[in-house]
Amino acid sequence: MGNRGMEDLIPLVNRLQDAFSSIGQSCNLDLPQIAVVGGQSAGKSSVLENFVGKDFLPRGSGIVTRRPLVLQLINANAEWAEFLHLKGKKFTEFDEVRQEIEAETDRVTGANKGISPVPINLRVYSPHVLNLTLIDLPGITKVPVGDQPADIEQQIRDMIMQFICRESCLILAVTPANTDLANSDALKLAKDVDPQGMRTIGVITKLDLMDEGTDARDVLENKLLPLRRGYIGVVNRSQKDIEGKKDIKAALAAERKFFLSHPSYRHLADSMGTPYLQKALNQQLTNHIRDTLPAFRSKLQSQVLALDKEAEEYRHFRPDDPSRKTKALLQMVQQFSVDFEKRIEGSGDQVDTVELSGGAKINRIFHERFPFELVKMESDDKEMRREISYAIKNIHGIRTGLFTPDMAFEAIVKKQVVKLKEPCIKCIDLVIQELINTVRQCANKLATFPMLREETERIVTSHIRDRESRAKDQILLLIDVQLAYINTNHEDFIGFANAQQRSSQANKTSSAGNQVIRKGWLTINNISIMKGGAKEYWFVLTAESLSWFKDDEEKEKKYMLPLDNLKVRDVEKSFMSSKHMFAIFNTEQRNVFKDNRFLELACNTQEEVDSWRASLLRAGVYPEKSSVESESSGTTENFSMDPQLERKVETIRNLVDSYMAIVNKCIRDLMPKTIMHLMINNVKDFINAELLAQLYSAGDQNALMDESQEQVQRRDEVLRTHHALKEALAIIGDISTTTISTPLPPPVDSSWLQAGQGGGRRSPPPSPTAPRRMSAGQRPAGRGAPPPPSRPGPLGPFNNSGDSPQVPNRPNRAPPSIPRPLLTPHHDPDNFKIRSRRNHGG
């Protein structure tokens, strides 16, 4: 019953499957298996029952097999069955096995004829079986019947393909002999996934039910539609035999008698039948396992290496040890402190390459977002002139002043300084938000201990909120200090005498040459679809213009837009677009770009938008005022001044600009320093020095260090998986290197696959019908004899019939003068004897 090495090999694979099943995981290592594929009522169940020697599969009309059945046949001294989902319970009555399969199927799929890809694992121990692992799949059906879903064909096809697509799966394609082999669903599916026939074995059933005078000889001799591994014929019990409780042993004896007595099959009798199919399948499985074991070993070893360190930590883990909890608390707090500092100060390890976070984001807030908010608070030039003129007039009162009043300058400056409070407070809020996000990200590593994580977040966040109020008070104090005394003796202040002269010089030199301020990719959104739709260009912003090019090589310039009279406005994010947008427009209602009044630009993130807007501010392109502000200043459009008042207004405006530049420079310098000192550095020191003490005083440390349920499950799963992988590696190591294997059969002519419906096949008969009605010994001569062996290639090692007739020489001896329809096996009963004598040289 097969070689000893094979007998030892296949049980090891079954142990491998159990190693994975025991930890609740699917066996995703593609262990070698044999999938039984065929149409409904093709005889799949009968073939399986013949393997086992017992009736145990559900019977009925329509689709009965609705879940894959993973059937492991194991040679043993006693006979029983065992389900993996009922481990330890032995079934000695196979009627109970059938009932359990039906019950387990209904439990998952219900009673509405639906299907499920979740397999049922069944082991059958018997002294009458060889060691095989098979998967019985639902029969292929075309039309839904009764309560079957409309897409039942596609569901079954998808399930079958899920199993047979694996390169490590051998395909047992079951086809009834009383149907045309060219219409076989099983062969079609097998050819789809295995066009070279490397892992497909053909099984022909119902040979005893063929029409009288016909046979499947050309199919079994691998001539008609050749497969690389050939075909094996079997004769199963009929439905009448099954209902009559015909013993399977008697059925196997009847099958053997059928092949020995049939004139068309007796020369193939030693390579036909269920026992021979068992041996052939075992040998193919042995070869396949030997080929795939090295890949198994490397996969298992890589998984073991990935789990080794974690499993070693968990192996000596004692959850209730007080010293362990204390040590873990110290390590967690220390790690939290290190992570927080790395995220703020920057670090070379574990760098986030997706987005800015921590210190990098706070740096952008300091040097891009905060200056942008400061510039937004600056008054429009016309608005400033209006306020100065009103201040001058109100200070002079009923009189007409001769000199420019310095009180107007001080009033305007104080009003501008007060406006700085809002962007300063907003800057602190942005930094607070980023600090809390950083704390939350660092606390993710404490997820193992949910109470510790929650308490750590609470303590640190509370401290940040406490420092927030201190920082805001300090910043407001800085603004109040600026309001307390207007220092007109500052070295950078232009003074009254130089106000007009310095302002004109500043206007001339405000654009410091044509220096490049920023480069980057932007998408122009408002290009019509007729002209190609939204496109991405390489933009270059200088102090005088905004240009865009086809790409970053800057060779092909598309357009150059002067910055004169340009402003920036916000654009709401489109519902259909994932990009963030802003627009540039001309304050004098002119077209900005070709026929467009505005240029709509888009970036991938809001941070990029803010960065571009800050760069445009540096170039002198200011944001548009809100509609409320523009309405409030709308009454001044027709405001006019006499030349003397205009000179006073111009002088004070230049003085205000000069002094506010000094204040803005001071605030922009002091804001980051104040926030760093009062908040960021303080929070770092608090985490290093105070956090541990706060945690100890918060409550019970044992409760604080209780593990999460997910972590307990994770630890158990890692240990179980690691043990199962080690066991699987040990099992592979046990496999003998002396296991006998057979070489793969040579390729066969597969031109019938491409022949289509044209009928131009090279194989001798275009249909099995014609040759079945001829005598075995009086076939017409063909173009050439097929190469030996006449039986399927892989079955050679099991062939002990050295005296069987030589089939390849048979067709050339048929007399061409004899008409085909007149000779059949029934008209020439001595035909087979004559042929046998000729083949033996008699």
C-alpha cells in the first residue's frame, strides 16, 4: 500500500495542520492538499466514501455539499471519525458523522441552500484507508433551484477557485464517463488555474453507465484530451446500491471484476479502480510535499524569528508580581519622557515621514503661522489714513491746528498694539493643541496598561492647561508693557524729521531686488475642462512676480504674474475635491490670468496653504479683508482731505509704520521664547521630575498597572503561535530524507486547448462517440502512435502488470478495408484474445 517513506510523510502534514488549528488560525502556509472538483452528481461523494469504506456523506437532491469538507484519512488499527470542532469526541457510527456534517453545515449557512467558505475538518481513522488529505468542494451548478441564491454559480466558482488557485493544491477533476469530456466543468476550472497540467489528475466515473457499444478507452489511455498526469477510471455504487445498503467492500470487488471482464478496459485493469487511485494520489502528494517543504521551513523560520523576542519576554512574565509592576511603571514613565522629548526636540530614530508633528509643527507655528496672523491684523492703507485724519481733527477740536499732533501718533499706535493680542493668544492655543496631541501620541505606547495611560494623559494635560493660563498672562503682560510707554527714542525709529524722507526711500527699496521667496508645486483649479481641466505646475514666487513652469526644471515658463495690486482670499474646500484652496485676485477688478478674474490654487494640505499665504505676505500680497470690515470702512470711500491735512496724515502714517515694525519685531522674537520657557520646557521638566510622583499619589499602583484584556489575549496568542510554529518546525525536521518520489511526467500535447470549436484537433478522434462503436482490435490506422506509456505518466511506479498488452501498436494493425460501423466488441467476441496473442508475440 505505497512506500514506507510516504506512509510516514503524510501524517506529519496532518500534524502540521493540527498545530495551526489548535491556535485558532487558518493554515495559511498552503500545505499540500487534494481538492475534489466536479459537477453535481458527478460521483465525488461516492469516490470519497470508497476511500473511507463507509457511508458518511450527506445525500439528497440539489446542492448538498455547501461547505468545504477537509477530509484527513489516516491509517490506523481501529475505525472511528473525529471532528476538529468536537475534538476528543469519537464517532464510531458513520450515520452520526453524516448527521453532524449536516448540523454543522446548517449552523453556519442556515437552511436556505446558501454556501460558506468556512471548512469542516473531519478525520477518519481506519485500517482500510491510505493516508490522504482531501477537500470535498460543492458541486458546480449552473441554474439556481428552489431557495438557492441567484448568484449560486458564481459563489461556488469563487469558493472552488479559492482552494484550487493555490500552487500547492493538487486538483482531482471528477468527470462522469456518460458526458462529453470536452464539456467537463471540472477540467475547465482545472485548466484555468493549471494550464500546464502540473497538478491535475483526471478521474472518470460512471464507466458502467455508458451507452451500450460505447467506451471511454481513448480517454483512459490519455489520447483524447491528454492530461500530463493522465486519467484513472472508477466504478462507484449506483443510487440503487446505496439505498439497498450495498457493502463498499462488495462494490470494490465488483469494480475490480468490471475492469477485468470488460474487453475495452481489461488491459488497463491494473491501473484502474479506487485502490489504484488511492495509491496514485498518495504518490503525487508525496512528491508535492517533498517539493514544497523547503518553502514551508523558510516561512516558518521567518515567523518564529519575528516572534522570538516577544515570546521570550512573555514566557517569564508573571502578571501579579509586585516588583514587576513597579519596574514596569518606572520603565513606562521613563519611556514616555524620552519619547516626548524626542518628539519636541527632534530625533533621528523613528522619524515620521508622512506629516509634521511635535517640535517641527510648533516651529512652523512660530515662524510661519504666527507672522501670518500678525500681518493679517495690519490695517488697510485707506483705513489707516481715515483713522489718522479723524484722530488729528479730534485732537485739534474746534481749532485748526498748525502742527502735526504727536498725540494722534500715540493713539493710533496703541490701537495697533492692542490688535496684537488676538494673534498672540491664537499662537498659544495652536501650541497647546500640538502639545496635547504629542502627549496623546506618546501615551499610545502605554496602551498595555489602560489605567496608567489614562492617568498619565490626565496629569500631563492638566499641567499643560495650568501653564497655558500662565503663558497667556505673560504674553498679555508683554502687550501691556508695549502700551505703557511709547519709546520714540528707539534707535530704529525714524523720528518726525525723517518721516517723509525715509518713507519715500522705503517705498523705493521695499522690494529687495527680485529675490526668490518660495518654490513648489501648486494645482491651478479654474482652468476649464475644454482646456484640459485642473493641472499641476511648478510655481516660483519672487519679490516682484509669481511665475509657473511646466516642471521643476524651470525651462518652459507658462506664465508670469506681477504682484502689483494683488490680494489673497480664502476659498472653501470643494465637496468633490480632497485639496485645500486659496485664490489670488486683482484689487482693481482686472483679469489676473487670461480671461479669469482670479487664480484659484490648490494644495494637498491646509498646512501647505498657510505656508504659501505666509510667503505671499512676505512678497507684499496681503489677505483680503473680511466682508464685515469692508462694510464698516465703506463709508470712507468718498473721504477727501486738504493738502495740509494730507501731509500730516502721511507723516503720522510713516511714523506708525516705523514704530509698529519695531513692536512686531519685538513680539515675534519674544513669543517663541516666552512659550518655550513657560510651557514647553516646563512641561518637559514636569514629566521628568514630577510625573512619577504624581502617579504614585494618584491611587493604587497595582490597579494602575493592571493589563488590558487585549494585552492578555495578545500575550497568550503570541505564546501559542510561537509554540505551534516551533512544533511545526520540529515536525518538518522529523521528515525522512529517504522518502521515495517519482519524476514528473513529460508534457503532453495540449493543442486541443487552443483548437476551439473548429474541430481541427490533432488527437485521433474528434469525439469519443465514433471509436466507442468499433472493435478494440479493428481500429483504423492513425497518423502516428502516441508515445508510451499508454497509461497516465505518474502512475508508473505502481504498475506491476508487466504482461499487459502494448496499446500504442494497436491502431496501426486495423485493416483499412473493414467498414467502421460493422465491427463492435459485440460482433467480435474473440477480438481481445487475438490482440493479446499478437502483443505477446504469439
